[in-house]
Amino acid sequence: MNRFLTKDFLAGLMFIGFGALIYVAAFTDLSSTFGQSKLALGTAVRMGPGYVPQMLSFVMMALGAIIAITAIVAGSEPIEGGKWKPIVMITLGVVAFGVLLDPGNVPAMVSWVAPGLPRWENPVSGLLPALVALVFLAAMGGEEFTWRETAIMCVVLTVICYLIFKWGLSMNIPMLQGVW
């Protein structure tokens, strides 16, 4: 068995990669590529806005290295092949949630790629359509969910999110905005 094609080794590389991406996006001269300026670090006594993200990126990279090295030394389970449907559907669900949550998200994403296009907004947005899209797309990634269970989960999640974010935390998140 090849120890470099195991679940733990590849998970360790993923942690190292995400930690490095966070560090590059927030603390190097390449941060302007991601549409932001470098975050100020400050000191341990007087922390700046970049202190905790930088430490978290270091922790992610260190944990990734520990996981990868342990996988090489002790071995791990080999990776499975052919499981692309869940990955694609869950990723599409998360993207749909981000697009549908706020009417200005799509124009912001499009202007990041193609600046100068005219502004427009999603015709339907809010927490309700975002949750419905997320739950249904993620459920389509697996074979064990029925439409009835998925619809019940949408209702339960909507009620829980309303109670937590709108009522409990008094956040200004629209439940449903649209053309009607």
C-alpha cells in the first residue's frame, strides 16, 4: 500500500493547504489579489485584526503536518474512488446558500471576476430560499434521503435558524425577499 495515497495523509495535506492559503490571502503582498489589504498583526498584549487568523493558519498547518507525518509513519486507510456526487452536490449547496442569502452576493462575486458590469440583484433571496437550496442540493448527494425527510429538514432548519438568528440574536437577516 502506498502511504502517500491514504485518507489521513491527504487530509493532512488539505489542512496544510488551507492554512497556507489563509496566510497568503491575509498576510502577504498577494492579499491584494483576493481584494483586501494585509491585516495588521499587533502583539499578544494588543492584538490586531490579523493576530488570531495568523495563529489559526499556523495551527492548521501544524496539525496538518502532524496528521500527514503520522499517516506516513503509522499508516492509514487507503482512499476510496468514485465518490464525486456527494462532493459536487454539497459544494453546489454551499455556493447556492451564499448566492441566495443576500441579494448583493452575486453582483459582488461577478464584479470580483469581471469589474465594470452593471449592478443587479437576485430576484429571490433570504434565509428561507438559501436553506431550502442548501438542504435539497446536499440531500441529492446521497441516496439515503427521501423528499419527505428533506422537506421536513428544511422546515425544522428554517424554524431553528429563525429562532436563533432573528429572535434570539436579533440579527437583521431577511427571511424572504423577492419580486412579489
